[in-house]
Amino acid sequence: MQRFASVIRLRPEKEAEYRALHAEVWPGVLAALKKAHIGNYSIFLRDGLLFSYLEYSGDDYAADTAGIAEDPVTREWWTVTDPCQQPVESAAEGEWWAPAEEVFHLD
């Protein structure tokens, strides 16, 4: 099992919309995530910062996440969620959700 965390800013004027979208995530998006061996996935919000955590149980994270990016339902989902978000200042060029470094884990 691999753990991944990342961060992005939530545009304040889009908070209600983002919350509503995630209260009823589209079934096709959930299916694409599960197909890609992603589970125990959570998104947290604090002071305008979204923090995501997920666990990956597959063998090829790059290929599985590429499959998510090719999924038409997920791509459509991103057209409604992406306008709610803004990369953090430290994100690399072209990076949307910026990876967070794990500095502690209690097993």
C-alpha cells in the first residue's frame, strides 16, 4: 500500500459549489478511482486549503492515474471542479494538486 497526499487552494467564492459537488460525487468518477486501485481517499478543508489523502494498492501508479485522466466522466468532472481550485504558490510549473511530503506515519 502506498500513501499519497497533496494540496491545492480552494477559491473562497467557490466553496459552496465545491462542497455540493463532493456531497454527491458522480458514480463514474468513483468507479474510475476504484478501477485505478485508489481507496481510503479523503479531501479535507482548512482555511482555504484542500488537503487530499489516498491509498494506492496497485502496481503501476503512473499507468493507473493516466487511466483516470483518460476517463471521459472524470475529465468532465474536472471541468466543474477545476474552476473551484487554484494551485498553491509552491506548485511546480503545470502542477495542479501539489504533492505533500510525508514526514511521519504511525503504523
